[in-house]
Amino acid sequence: MTAMPNNTLPELFTLICDAVKKVSPPMQVSRNEKTVLELMGNKPVPYGSKKTIVPGMYFCSVVLRNDKVSFYFFPIYYHEDSYAPLIPQMIKCLKGKTCFHFKKADQVNYKELSAILKLGVQQWKKQGYLK
């Protein structure tokens, strides 16, 4: 199955969250609420201009909103050229550098989503954000 079936936004949120949860571990769940799921790396790392140690580098989050499901995927910020060929359908929903906005289930391609999550984990390992 490549395209997700026609679902309500809460069902779409759950389907995207299920895909995201498949990369945990090695990713850590840092927020898991009714309308938000957030993952980060599992290794404390320096972050920002002051190099403050954070418990893990932010990886992605899924947020259920009134009119859409937002998927924030931070690895694409660093390596957009690596991801664009993997998401020919989903790239149409990329707004800005890291945020996808989905209003309909057919905008999400599960195969593409799984591919970028897998590549993101590989890049987080390479960057030293995972143990």
C-alpha cells in the first residue's frame, strides 16, 4: 500500500505517528500527547551558539491541528537534496524547509514517509546524535 486510505485527520495523525514510532528506538519519544508526538536523538549533544547540552537533538514531530496534520522533519533541513528524490509525492506538501502539511490522506505516501525516516535515522547516527 503506497497511498494511505481516505481517513479523518485524527486517523491520519495516528497513521503518521505509527510510522514515526517505528524509528523509536533508536530515537527517543520526547513528547507523546493526544495531539503531538515528538522524537529526538538518544544522546546528549551541544546545541546552539552557546553549545548548551540538550538531552537529544530534535528529530521530528507530528501535530494534529484543526484543519491539517503537520509533520516537522528536522533532518531535511540539513540535507534537502538527499530527501527530495525519495518523496516525489509528499514534497508537494513541504512548506518552508522542514514542515509538511497534510489535509488529505492521499497526500501522504507511506513508502516515502518510511524512506525519509530511515534515511533520517542514518544521518542522525552519522552526525553523532545517536548512541
